[in-house]
Amino acid sequence: MSTFIRKTSMIVLATITLVLLQSSVAFAETDAAATNSDSSGLIALAAGLAIAIAAFGGALGQGKAAASALEGIARNPGAADKIFTPMILGLALIESLVIYALIIAFLLLGKI
């Protein structure tokens, strides 16, 4: 099990490093003519990846939260009122993070 965790953490670390190295290229300052032709594709890719990853993570988080809440209600139907409100609050907070990613994607698209 620790080998799997070690391999997974190395893949995540390599991915983060690659993203950080590519972000400097996307945000580098150049003249106006070169900006439209060179980095507009990278900025569009960054915007697409931002919203795709956020939507994927948000969907996983909401699914896990809803499944856990429904399992808790199924085990103890009397606690449904105590479980429902925090679940809705958690789902709203998860969704707000996805909306923040959408705003960042729009801001990136504004740089094209």
C-alpha cells in the first residue's frame, strides 16, 4: 500500500511541477503582436483545464458528501434534520469553489 501511495505522490508532484513551469510561459510579458499568436493557446488551455479540474473535483466532493449524508440518514432516520442542514451548507461551499474556478477561467480568457 505504501508503494502505491509513494507512486501516486510522485505523479502528483510531477504534475504540479509541470503546471508551475508552464504557468510562467502563459503569464510572461511580451509585445502585443506576439501575445495574440504565441500565448493565447496556452491561456485558453489553462482556462479550460481550470474549469474542468474544478468541475471534476466538485462533482466528486458533492457525490461523497451526499452519499455519506444519505448513509447517515439511512442508519438513523431520526437524525435526518441534524444531518440535512450541514449537508446543504457543505454542498453550497463545494459549489462556490467551482464557481471561483469559473471566474478564474473567465479572467484568463479575458487575457486573450
